[in-house]
Amino acid sequence: MLVKVQMFGAFRVLGDYLELTLPDDANVLDLRLSMQRQLEEFELTELLELSKFADEKAVLADSDLCKNNQILAILPPVSGG
């Protein structure tokens, strides 16, 4: 299946979106692991571990299943004043 991830924060170095091909039964953890391999060269793997994924309705758990042609957002932790 194809999943499109919209990039925010430090992940923008990868562009606006990242498209990943995953197995048909993939969940968010599978997506995270797939992204981890691509982020190693940008030294973003630790940030990836702290980040959440969300669809248009909710923040997702790692156990939630992905859907074909789904668009998700990666939400890195933020701080501000």
C-alpha cells in the first residue's frame, strides 16, 4: 500500500511529503520503522521516536492500521514560549 506522510518541523528537510510503500497489513509502527531507515542520514531517528502520527481526525497509536492512499502527518514534539 502507499502512504503519504506530510512533514512538519525538523522533518521538512525531507520536503513537504514522503511517500512510502508498506505491506498491506502495516500499522503505524511499521510506518515509523520504514521511515527510520530513510532518516538515519539526516540524524532524525531520535526525533522520530518522540514524534506522533496523525490522520485528519486523531493522533494515532503505533498499533493503529494504515490504509492505502492514506495521508498522515508526522508531529514532532514542540516547545514554545
